[in-house]
Amino acid sequence: MPSVRATRRFLLALLAIALSAAASPATAGSLSRGTAAFHRGDYIRAFRELSPLAERENPTALGLLGFMYEHGFGAPQAYDAAADLYGRAAVQGNPFAQAMLGLMYDKGHGVPQDFVLAYKWLNLAAARTDGRERDAYARFRNAVASKMSTDEIAIGQRLALNWSPAFPASAVRPLIVSPSH
């Protein structure tokens, strides 16, 4: 079993891969600055750059802020806020957020523990990526499947097959707590 530190390093590497996707020209500057600040360890600036994008439902910004909340980087560690941010990006089809939401369901962090939903989100993430990212998400999905019955796996597969990307309701807003200085 990998150490917490090794797992965190692995997740940070996956995050860097996920964030390398192209952004629209209107958000590219803020997204680029926020991502760069995150990788420099300037989490306060990353939070400041990414928050407005997240409020406009940018899935990459939502996923990155979710990661910051999940791990307490520049924001208070808050699993419920992380799960909400991941969820808002996941429903838009962001594979990184789908995988992270799946892991949240697997552990019951910020959401009720639910292996079927964990499997669904991890299966979607694996299906929407390739290379090392796909392999990692598939390994996570298979680890969750090892805890499930055949019927539960079938339900998770059916949920993933019937899923399609959508935009979350604009009336639903997460609690985003400003980081302390």
C-alpha cells in the first residue's frame, strides 16, 4: 500500500496532467496564472485567480480548487467543499474531477461512502482519458470494484453508460471560504 505522501505526489502529478488541457482565450490568463501559482506553492494567489473562474463554472478551476480544499492547500481543509467543487466539474465532464469525486465517494470524505457512485465516477474518468491518467483511474476503479458485489458493479457500469455531461443548476453555489493569510 503506497504511503500518504506517495499518493499525494501521484495525485499532484495527475492534477498537472489534467490542467494541461487547453482553456478558452477569455479564461486562459487567469487559469494559467492560477495554475502557475499553485505549482509554485503560492496557494493564496492560486485561490484568488481561480475562484472567479470557478464561480463561472470553469471545470478546470473547479477541479483545482476542489483539490486545494481536499488537501488544505491555501484553503481550509474541507471535504464537503471539495466534494461540491469536484461534483460541479464532474457533471461537466472533467475527468480529473470525476476521478477525485469517485475517490471521495470511496472514502466517504465530504459525501456518504458509496462504492457504486465511486465506481461510476472513476469509470467515467478512465473512459474520458488516455495514457498514464487512464491507467491510474482504471486502477482506482478496479480497487473500488474489489469491494463490490457483481450486482453493484453492474449498477455502477449502468450509471456510467447512462450518464451524459450537463451544466449544474446555476442556483446551486458552493461554500467557498476565503483562505487565511
